[in-house]
Amino acid sequence: MQSYDAILVVSFGGPEHPDHVLPFLENVLRGRNVPRERMLEVAEHYQHFGGVSPINAQNRALIEALRVELPKQGVHLPIYWGNRNWHPLLPDTLAEMKAAGVRRALAYFTSAFSSYSGCRQYRENIAAAQTVVGEEAPAVDKVRVFYNHPGFIEAMADRVRDALEQVPAERRAAAKLVFTAHSIPNSMAVNCKYEEQLRESSRLVTAAVGRSDFTIAYQSRSGPPTQPWLEPDIGDVVKKFAAEGAKDLVVVPIGFVSDHMEVIYDLDHEARHIAEEVGIHLVRAGTVGTHPRFVRMIGELIVERMNGMVERPALGVLGPCHDVCPVDCCLPPPRPPMPAGRPS
């Protein structure tokens, strides 16, 4: 049994004022080979919504839900919150925790799937923050990846059922189910189980709503056109189903746990616009957000890790993910060579 002093919610972060957008994106893209034109294009996505990302407000709502839920499961610990790319930043949060006497914390990452950007990079962010804080910085463990946990699948299935109810009853059985997740470079995908976990999670949700057929699509790619990323793109899938004569499309952003910018812009704005152009009815399912079953699942994962429980619920054939990541888990993609004459 491991003793912890606090819970730490670790997330991506997002701007909360128009003036924050470019500094935020510069943090996100630092060290990555992304053209500035693409960064400015993404900045316009944020300005389309007043320069405010919904992700921070949604994390605050999740933390408040956890403050209600965790005591019900016997967990009476303070909850802290730190982001990778915008305030509250992880170094500031760990400094606050150190000042409060926190020695060891258990972290929940707002990512259901294994990948470099969804897991290992967060662990690297925490390690870098510990270096900044210095001696007696809190030690941080993390709960396991939960893509096939019953709580995640049940909450997502509820969201899909709600979306299907928005399809006319006489067309509901023929509606196409398309699960989406953030695209990642192929060079990143080969070093992790992202695709395998995404397919299994989508299969489990599809079965939970009494169906068998589903499609996986990707969204939100940001790399240069010459770099291969996971495909097909959601826009291409919308066009494909419309060309085949489908009337209704239910898009399920299973790769995201909250309705943040990459959901509301890439799906509610761009994909919906494509659907209107090609004449197909698109319904977007909600993310798990603060669904009570999902919030309860986070509590269950915390209790499981704190108590060293042998029973670790997981649906499907892949079993529960590891608690402690192996050293070679979710390795980063190799960096492209620097152009001649450019300082490294």
C-alpha cells in the first residue's frame, strides 16, 4: 500500500484570453517541425472563439466533481492541477505542493490512450518541473491508462446513445458510427499501442450500444504535409460516406476526454461544414467530461493504486495497462535532421 499526500490532475492547458493564444501555441510547438503558417492558422481557430479554450474551465469542473466523489470512496486528499502548456503550469503547481508539505502525489492524466504525447511526454514534463523545483520536490506516480476501463466505456456508450437519439428513428439503424482521435505522426505510432488501444476502445463502445460496425478516423494533425500521420482524416471519411449514400453520421471523439478546442473547432465547425456541403446529417457525440461514471472511474483508479489492489478492472481482450511505465514505453519519434547551417 502506497501512502500519498495529494492528487495531481495533469492536462494540456489552453489560453483564456486572446493575448494568450500565440504564447500558448509557441509553448505547444516548441522544438517541433511545424510551419509558422500552420501555427497562425490554429491561432485563428482560438480567436474564432474569443481566444479562449474551454479546456481549463472543463478541468476546473472535473476537479470540483472529484472533490465531491473522492471522499465517497474514502480518499481525503487535496487536489492540485498542473498543465503542460499554459497556466497553471506544472513547475508552479509542484512548487505550491512542495510549500504545502506534499511529499508524494498520485497523478491522473487527461488522456485515455498510450502515446508519447499522451503519456510519456507528461511524465517528462513532471520530471522537468521537479528539476525546476529542486530538492524535496514532490514525487509523482500516475494511475494507469484507462481506455478499456468499464467506467470509461460505460460513460462513452451513454454519450453515443444520446447522439443516436438525435438521428430520426427510421434511419437510426443505418447511421454510421465514426470514432475520432487526434492524429499522431506514424513515427510516433510505431513506438506505442495508440492505434491498438483506440480500436479496442471503439469496439467496446460499439458493442455496448448494441452495434458491430464502426470506422476510425483521425483529426487535428499539425505536422508538415511531407510527414506521414495517421489517416484517414475525418473530413475525408465524411465525404466518403456521403458519396456512398449514407444519410446520417455519428461522430464520437473518443480520443478526447473533454469538449476542448480540437473537438469544437475540428468537429463542430470544420467537419460539420463539410457534412453540410456534401449533404449528410452529422451528429457529434459528447466526450466523457464530468459524466458521473467517468468521475467515479477516476476515483476507482486512485483507490486501486493507493491500495495496491490485485483486481484491476478492464474490458475486452487486452487486459489492464501497467501501473509503472517501462523505460522503453511510448518512445518519442526521432527528430528530423536540422537543415544545413541552422544552429542546433
